[in-house]
Amino acid sequence: MENRGEKGQNILQLAKNVVLEEAKGVEYLAERLDGNFEKAVRMIFECPSRVVVTGIGKSALVGQKIVATFNSTGTPSVFMHTADAMHGDLGAVMPGDVVIMLSKSGNTPEIKALVPVLRGLGNRIIAITANTDSYMARGADCVLDAYVEREVCPNNLAPTTSTTVQMVLGDALAVALEVLRGFGREDFARFHPGGALGKRLYMRVRDVIAQNERPAVAPQTPIKQVIDEISSKYLGVTAVTDPQGRIVGVVTDGDLRRTLARYDDGSIFSLTAADIMTRHPKTIPDDVLAFDALEMLQKYEINNLLVTDAQGNYVGVIHLHDLVREGIV
């Protein structure tokens, strides 16, 4: 058992060393960023067509991730495997496309074959490489230095630190372009309509409360009827409204419990909603995002909010359980 513990500690320390070493590689990357990065961003931003990202081996996998990030943040992109480019896939490259080429060495046979073809087609090339004196770098319009001193792999062979640095460079390009385009949350939502993320970006409070009951009582409503209203509507709360439908207060389960604790005789039944309600309750408009309602509930550490329409009239209740049900939490 003791040996297992020592091995476990060694494994944990090894993992920490990997994280720290790769972090150093990224930190070193930040120090070397220069005007070429801005040039690359401008090339992509001013591109009249799309971005084509190409690579081979592990760089190909990084390239696919960069394409996915570009597409989700407003930069139309496609991936083309370098090895397949010379066997028909080059048809994916259109006039005006900017091509990002990923290669640690920049000197693989496939890269050497592809660079002159792209130059002949008139496409501009951004090279991401650890070898700024490579064939690929010399043939590119812009070179981003992805040099790493060594891979974190004990044999200094498996692409590890180098692919991390490539991916971070891709993220940096995507975010810079996102900011340059003024790409906002509404734009992001258009490309992510499905799943929990889509609901966070699209679903409004009015959509969540559509199936809910609408508990409401008047200020003069006797406490017994207030209890019945809260119990029958299953939301643990009721709004207190005036004749015009405006909110004047709220009564929650907690308000009832606190009131019961103060009265130990039948006099409690002489009380009305106005006697026990919380005035100026937290409310939220029905046209805001449901995710904003979640943030408000978390901020004030409460379970529900009264909902109002554009005219300020009471239209319902949104409960934390509703947001859980919709997968927004």
C-alpha cells in the first residue's frame, strides 16, 4: 500500500510538471508575439472570402479545432488536410481565401508540395510554425512563431507543448477577430441555437413562465386565502397586486413561516396579505433572457422572481426550478 501511495504521488507530481511546462511554453509565446500577429489578423479580417486551415498529423487536429472556433465566432472557415490537398481536396480553396498552414517543422514533403501550388493560385498564406526559417515560412505572406524549446514528452518526440502553443495561437486569432468584428452575444447565439447553450442565449423569461400558474391576491385578502393561493399554484409564492394589476408586494412560504412563529393563537387568521407581505419585491421584465434571471436569483440568493410586462403589469413567476428544468442552470 505504501508503494502505491508513492506511485500515486509521483503520478500527481508528473501531471503538475506537465501543466507547468506547457504553461511556460504559452508564456514564452506571449513574449514573442509581434507585429506579424496583427498583420495576420488584418489579413483574415480583410479577406473577401474564407479562411482555409490546413495541417498534417497532430497539427491537423489542432487545425480542425481552430476552424471550429473561427466558425463559432464569426470567421467563416474550412479545414483541408494537407495530405489530401494534392489529391483532390485542393478544390476546396477558393480565390481570395486566406490559408493558415500549421506545421512544427514547416519542411514536411506534403507542405513543400502545397506551398507553391497555393502561391500559384494567388492565395495568401499565414504560416504557424516552430521553424521560422522553414520552407513553409519562406513561402508565406505572414509567419507566426510557434517555437518551443522542447516537448513536455520525456523523449521530446510526441507533439505536446508545440500543439498547445499552436492551439493558443489559434484562439488568440479567433478572439482578436471576434473583437474586431464587434461580434456580440446575439451574434454568438445565431451559431449556437441548440442545447443548453442555445437556451441560455435565446430563451426569454416569457418562454419559461408560459406553462406556470399565476398566483395573485389583493392586499386585503385574508391570510387563509393567501395560504390556499400559494399551495394551489405550487410555486411557493404569490404576488400581491392592486386593482390595476400592479405589484405592491409578495408573500412567500418563508413569510408565512415567520408569521406563524410570531403568533401562537387564532389571531393570525385576522391578518391580511398586506400585513405579512414583503414590499418592493425583486422583479424582472418578461423580455429579458432567462439566463439573466438565473444570475439575478444567484445574486440575491432567492428562489423566485415576479415577472412584469412592458407596461409594468404582473404576468407571472419564474422559479429556480423552471431554469433547472430547461437546462439553463
